[in-house]
Amino acid sequence: MREFVLNCSALEIMGVGLVFFIASYLLFGAVNTLFTRKILPAMQMGKPLDLRSLSAGQYRREIQLSAVTVFIFGAGVIFPWGLLQLGWASLAVDPSLSQILMEMLVLIIWNEVHFYINHRLLHTKLLQRFHLPHHGSIVTTPWTAYSFHPVEALMLGSVLMLPMVLHDFSIHALIFIPLFSLLINTLGHANYDINPASRFFIYQGMRRHQLHHALFNGNYGFMLPFMDKLCGTALQKNSDESVTR
């Protein structure tokens, strides 16, 4: 995989990136929709977090915005690939399993920091207009995950640039982080509490993010609460209660 990436042409790497993000988005979105809208309710497992109806034309709007985001993310792999071609970054050679796992953990933490900073900026007066399309989905769906303005997509899509300049990551860790991010993103926008009695951090993250969409300000973090706690932006409302109005 390492040699394949390094030997690709610019057009080839953009094509690979597009296929990767299109397939990932459709797979995670479809599976998440199937489970949270059909399978789990039929099994009487979990409950919706926000009981209000979707806005008119919401699915169409989300798919249209997501198509642009998928294109930006897919074609945008040319930028980290460009760092490799210019010699400003390198890929690890024959990394051990422990190195790969540690790099994955580091990128998960960095993704939290990067997301919080950019998300917080997108809630400022200067950049808020670029975030409002995402918040057009007050009651979210798995397809809300990539429903971004192009400027927001560019900001969030830059997550790997700085880490790659600072460290020679394995290709495994670099591929892992967008997949992990999309998985958590679709779960966080599913508007469904899979296990209301659980305090598992992923379930808590889902509740926190749905509350962010319901109230707009606060809970700017991605999956973990540490950035909101450090910066004093954690919402205090009981996130276990379904939003009904």
C-alpha cells in the first residue's frame, strides 16, 4: 500500500481518494440508517434523541451538500500526497503493530483538538455563515455527517496535514483516521440513543452532539468531552432527555 500511494500520479491518487470517500460515505450512511431507523426500533432497542420531525427537503439537501464534501475530501487527498512528493513528509517503513496502534491513538486525540478548534471558529461571527448549512439539520440523520459548506469541508479536511509534517506515520494510521472519523460522525448524527442506560464514551458523544444541534452553541467537541471541559463550553443540560420541542 505504501509503495502504491507513493507511485501514483496526481490523477490516480485523486481517483483513489474519490472512490474511497464515496464508498465509505455510502456504506456508513446506509448501514447506520438501516440500524437506527429499522433494525433497532424493531428490536425495541434504544430510542430517538430528538422527537421532532425533519425539515422539508432535508434528505435532499444533506445529500447534495455531502456530494460536494465527498468530492473535496476525495480529490483533496492530493494535498497530503503532495507533501510526500515534495519530501516534506514521509511514510513509515515496515511499522510495527504497536507503532501503528500508537499512531492511531495520537491521531484520534489530534482529531479531537483539530475538530474543536475549527468547529469553534465556525461558530464565530466571521465564519458562522459557512457552518449554518450544516445546522440546517436541527434534527440530524446519518446523512448530516458530511452535510457541509465547501469552506467547512476544506477546514475539517485538513486534519492530517500538520501531523504528517511532524512525524512519519504509517499508511495504516493515515487511512484509519478518516474511516474512524466518518464512523463516529454518522453515529453522532444518527439522532438515536442506542443504549440509553450506557455511559460508554461513544454513546455519550452521540448525546452531546445531538444536543449541540438542538441548542446550536456549546458541545463543540467531536467524540470526547475533554476539549469542551478545558474550554468551558460543555452544555450542562441533561443530555439523557429526548428533545420534544
